[in-house]
Amino acid sequence: MPLPPRPAALPATLVAAADVAHGHVCPRDCVFPMTTVRRSLAYSLADNYLGVVLQLLSTLVISRLLNPTEIGIFAVAAVLSSLASTFRDFGVAEYLIQEKELTADKIRASLAANIGVSWLMAALLFFGSSWVGEFYRQDGVTDVLRVLSLNFLLVPFGAVTMACFRRDMNYRPIFLVNISANIVGFIVVMACALGGLGYMSMAWSSLASIVWTVALANFMRPASMPRWPGLKGIGEVIRFGKQATGIYLFSQAGRSAPEAVIGRVLDMAAVAFYSRANGLMEIFNRTVLRAVMPICLPYFARAARAGEDAKTGYIKALALLTGIGWPFFLFIGLLAYSAIRILYGSQWLDSVPLAQILCLVAAAELPYYLAGEMLIAQGRIDLATKLQFATQCFRLAALALVIPFGLVGACWGLLLAALATGALSHALLHKIVGFRLQHLFEACRSSAMVAVLSFIPAWLLLQAVPLNADNFVRLLLAAAGLSVPVWLLAIRAFKHPLWLEFSTLGGALAQKLKLRKHAA
């Protein structure tokens, strides 16, 4: 079960009182040094890692307290809520990140736009929940949607403050807010589930997390940040927001399509089995992608404003992602049986073959996962919108073709869609920033070798000792004990960019320890 969704961050910038007095929040382009990027990434990774720990703990309990139908009910409602949240955000984050001259009026206008759209979505979710429940023939979906709609009333009042820190890449307060909100959500979901509230446990947990986030964000809010919404300049926000909303609407619709289609064509239990399988992919999303994505757009946008070569940053980001992601997906695909048994229990073993196919899907998507962010940073939000629209058309078409073959067929269809999306993404990146196949090979060649080498020890182990219900925990630990050291040796042997990052981090830590030793 995923932890409660966080409120969207509308990026702004931390400001000095003098800047606000003159109406300018960010009067000049701020260049972030690599130390700032690494520090921001460290906080973001810590945020996500601790969030994953709480997610895994709640999953271990919830998967045993609730049955597949109950989890499926919440999954369907959460899908629809996530789709509505795309409209709620209205691309305000992206507008303020790429805005060169960010004024207090623009922040007020962004807040006003966010409130208007978010409250409209709250009304649609609340009053449309009965129809959705009838469509899925589940009254529980109606109950969950009505609680989730309350989130939309609250989110705008904390979003701008959170975004201030994001634009300046100051992730320490974001880390504190998000971690504490995750803890609150974890406590509430555990208490409600143990109290017998069933699928509503997750709904109340989501609301509690949002309430805490908004309250703490306002407590930490800089005094110079504009507090009230305004209408001056709102037309510019709306024009940008319409295009950005299209991007994330199409993206969210594509991510939500499998659960929505499966829930209608098959049943709620089938949704739950797919959701559990996809939950293994969510581990990587939470530990890596969700930590990297909030930083990539500000970083790419800053590079574009500074006139730097766009390909350089993208190639490095791609190498780092595939260097971690490809070995992870190979390992999880091989040990899917163990992972499913440990996380969810024996009643979820039908998710194992689905998880193995979804690992291939995730690996195929990874090289172009940041393509949309790069296009937005280059000022081509129109192409980013078209890319997302085409991507989700591929996914829907693939699902329509293969859903008659059941859950396994649906997963294979998603793989075909991922390959088609990769081809289109490459064509657009080639057109805008000159990204060629040789750049793709340059970024991914060492990652592929690292992935294969780190996969071999675990594969050989399972050939010698097949997985079964008695040894799945021991074999998972043994396989990890073999693969991780080989992975570290491989990234060093092939001089992978990850090794440079590890070396830089190790050197910085050693220097700090040396300074502390001398100070003592």
C-alpha cells in the first residue's frame, strides 16, 4: 500500500524582504553549485528512504489485515484521486520553476489558480463519488473518494511554502515536513487497520498526512513569502498551466489506466494483484526516482538559462539512473517470489509473474524517464505535452489489445508501449537537444555491463538452490550478499559515474571526520 499522497509543491524561491518590497522574488538567475545539488539530493534520498521504510512496514501489516478486494477498492479510488490531482496542480510548479523573473504577484496569482482548480476538483470528486461507486459496483469506492476529496481543499495552503524551498533547492525543511507527515500517516493507518476500519484506514491516513503537512508547512513558512492569493498576472499562469496540465494529466492517466481497466474488465481482486506486483517497482520509484525528479527540472532549467550544453546533464543523469535501476530490476525480477512472500504474504503469489514482466517494463522506460523534464526545461512544453499524450495512447492501445489475455497479457502490453514511447522520446530529444544513439550508448553501456555482472551471482545461486517456501528468505539475503559487492566492484572497474559520486561523498565524509578530529 502506498503511503498517503503528498501535496503538490508549487515552486517559488526563498526571498529577502528587500526583494519582496521591490516586487521581485527572484530577480536574477541563481546558479546552483554541485555541492548544493548533492546536498539537496542527499536530503531528498533520505526523505524517500525513510518513507520507503514506513511504506514497507505498513505494507507488511496492511497486506495481512486486509483482503485483496479491500485493497483493490482503495487502489481504484486512489487512481481516480491521483488523476484529479493532476488538474489540481495545474502546472503551477513548472511555471514558477522555469520563470526567470519571479515576483510576489506571480506567486499570488499561482496560489489563486491552484486554489480555484483544487477546490473544483474537490467538488467533482465528492459529488461524483456516487456515480463512480455505481460504475465499479462498489459502495466502498464512494466512501474512500469522499474522504480523499477533503485533501483537495487543504493542499493549496501549504503547497507554495513547500515550493519555496524546492526552487532554491533547500531540501532540509522539505525533508522534515515530509518525514513527519509520513510518520503521522503511518500511525493513523496502523491504528485504523487494527481498529477494523478496513479500506477506510488508508483514506483516513491520507487525510491525516495532508493535514499535518499543511500545518507544518505554514509553521515553517518564511515571513517574507506572500500569504494571500491575487489575480494580477493570473492569465500568464493559466496559459502555461493549460499545457502543463495536459502533460501530467496524460502521464497520470497512463499510470492509472491498468488499474482502471482491470477493475472494470476483470474484478477488484485482479486490481489488487496487479497493484502488489507494481508495488515492487514502487520501491525503486520511492528510493530513487522520487528523490531525483524534483531536482532534475530545476537543474535542467538552470542549465538552460545559463546556456550550458543540455546533453551533458541528461547523459550523466541517465547513466546514474540506469546504473542503479537496471541492476535493481534484474535482481527483483529474479527474486520476485521472495520479495512478494516477504512483503505481502503467501496469498499474493499470483503477483509474482506480473512483477517479473513489470521489471522489464520499468527497465525499458528508464532511459527516457527524464525526457519530459528536459523538454520543459528547454521551453518546449508543447512537445512535452505531445509526448505524454502519445505515450498514454500507446499504453491504452496496448491494454485494449491484450487485456483479453488477462493480467499477464496486460503487463506484456505495457512493455510494447514502453518500447514505442522510448522511440518517440529519442526522436524528440534528438530534435531539440541533439541527443543521438551514440549518446544513449555512451550513457548506458557501462550500466548494462554492471547490471549483467551483478545479476550473474544471484542467478547462479538460484540454479544451484531453487527457490521454495522454506528457503525464500535465506536465498534473498544470500543473493543480495553476493550481488551488492559485485555491483560495487563493477561500477569501479568500468569507471561508472556512480563510482565518482561515491568517491566524492567518501572524500567529503573523510574530510569532515578529519576536521572534527583536529577540533577535538
